[in-house]
Amino acid sequence: MKMLGGGNLTTKVIDPRSQEFRALLGRLSKAMKFLQSRPDFLDSERYIHWLYQLQHRAASLVGRSMRELMESAAKMCQDQYIKESTMKSSRKEGHSSISFF
């Protein structure tokens, strides 16, 4: 979890894989449904638009998190492959350089 500050505004960035993030998405969805079911609510269209923007940002966080997870997994696989390839080649070199006499 990261805290970002700018002037008087502090934004809390939550890991999209956390329970807290899922709960936040649930509350966001309920708030949107509430406002959509009550069009007589003062400035409801403005609030719905704002909540939609928040939902879009949340989806972006999920996408970014998934991309980072996939990139990290790919790097781990590449590192493991390089490590195993290096070990195999060093074993082969070790066997070929052994002389019996």
C-alpha cells in the first residue's frame, strides 16, 4: 500500500488483488446503483459520472497489476531458463575437459 500526497490531497493506493480493493469496488457499484435508481437526487448525473471515472481507474489498476504480475512471472521463467542453461553448459564443458591421462 502506498500513500501519495499532493498539497492537501492524500491518495491511498490499494493493491488490486486485496480484499480491501474488492470491497471498495462493491461499495462503488452500490453507490452507482443507488444514484441510478434515484434520478431525482440532486446532481445525481454528476456523481454517477464521477463514480464511473473511479470505476475506470480501478479497472486500469487491475489491468496494470495483471501486466506487472505477468511480466514478473515471465522474467522469473527467463531467469530460471538461463540459470539451467548455464548449469548444463558448464557441466558439458566440465566433462569434455577431463583427461584420463
